[in-house]
Amino acid sequence: MKKYKLYIKEADGSYNKLLDYKIGETNSTTLICAANNQKKVEIEFYKIMNNKKSKAKLVGKITFKNIDSDKSEIKLESSVKKNGKIEIKASESSTGAETNIEIQKLNTTNSTIVLTVICSILLATLLALFILFFFGLKCERGHSYFKELKIQKNIEEEIFTQEFEKEEIKKNDIEKEIKEDIEIVETIPLEEIIEPTEPEIIEPEPNITEETSKEIIIETPIEKDNTAEQNATTLEENKEENKIEIVEETPEYTKYRLKYGDTLWDLADKYYDNPFDFNEIAKLNNIKNPDKIYADTIIEVPKKK
């Protein structure tokens, strides 16, 4: 443990203890001048730690001038205050001069250093904590950002891998089909693949004149088409049956029943002597399409005005 004491340096260079540096401690000392015809006296105060006089440090000094060395005596009254400071009162007998000094705490320097070091450590610790907190937040955000980037990269890689696998499967399927086609072709004999084709001979058409045509018609027997005769007979019968049948006659119109083969064009030509008046019949009977009428339908034909 560091412990300081207050010393006075003698004229021969030795040190004389003045105080043990304890709170409330007092001391009274009288100094006599050793040299004759001495006009000036300097009293130096040193602090020494653990009696290591080689490391003595000057902490204060008192000077008296124009003294009478034969009659000079210097009286020192020293005390340690409660705040740790040392107060020294000095008086010189030949001139009657008095002075006093106050010496700071002997361990002030070390205490200040310790406090400074402690404060520096605390400040450094707080700064380090702030830096760690600040960079920790940034690192956390950076970690989250890089984590998201990594997830996105993994997703993209997975999609790329799936697409690549699909392409490989398609490629393998195509190669497989090509190989199967090649195998099928190889199994077919060459003679079946390349068959000799005979050239097509196109015979020229004979130039038939009118005389030859007549001869052919005469020579070729024509079979009688009974079906056509039957159809013609049926058509004639239908025409006889499908004549216009007048149902009612009035001064304003003629009401009759349509038969097979009737058209508004023919009716207009018959009743108006003008087939282009068929619209009059269609308009009266609300016929939207004059070309589409049905048998057995009773219509009214207006009288010619």
C-alpha cells in the first residue's frame, strides 16, 4: 500500500521528517541557519513514499530574504486538515517576516490517476457496449438480409433444378422415341421400304365423232328406267290433287288452301297479272319469308283493286 510522509530537505542534502501525514496531525519545528553571513533561506518540502528517499518529490517551498544569519531562527507550524491538505505557517525572527503555504494531498496525484483510469475504463466500457449494440443491430439486420437472400437463392436454385430436370426428362423421352423409331426402321427389310413402282401408262382417249357417237348409241341397248316413269306418274297425280282449292270468297279477299308446288309469285301472277305483287299476299298473311310456305296452309289473297 502506498503511504506518503512529508520531509524537509536539510542543507547537507539529507531529509528530516516533518509529518507522518495523518488527519489532524500537528507539528512544530524550529530551524537555525548553519552558515554565517547568510542573507537568504529556502526551505523545501518533499513527499516520500514508503521511505524511498531516492524517489522524493518536491511539493512546496518557503523563502526568506535579507535575514541576519546570526540572529535568525525560523519556526514552522504544520498541520494536516480533514480534507487531506497540509497547512504550514513559517515565521523568521530577525526580520519578523511570516508566511504560510498549503500543500495538496500527498496522494492526490495517484488518486487522480486511479480515478482517471477508472473513469477511462468506464467510458471505454460504455463506448464498447454502445458500439457492440449498434453494430449488433446492424449485424442482425445484415444477418436477416443475407438470410432472406439465401432463402431466395435457394428457391431460385430449386426452381432452376426442377426446370432442368424437366428439360432432361423431355430430352430423354425424345431420344428414346428416336431410338425406337430407328430400331423399327432397322427391323424392316430394305425391299419393303423401297418397292419398285411400275410406270403408269395413260392411254389416249379416242376421238369420238358424231357418227361414231350415234353408232354407239344405236348399238348400245338402253335399259328402260321404270323408276323414272313411276316418279313422273306420281308427280302428275300430285299435281292433279294439289290444285288450288278455294275455301271462301268475299268481296275483299279470296281464302283458299295451298297445295303442293304453289308459290306466292304464281298466285300474284294469277290474281293480279303481276308476279311482283306477291308482297301484298305475304304482308296480309304475316309471311316473313315468301320463299318458305307450306302445303295445306289457308291464306287470304286480297282482291285486285
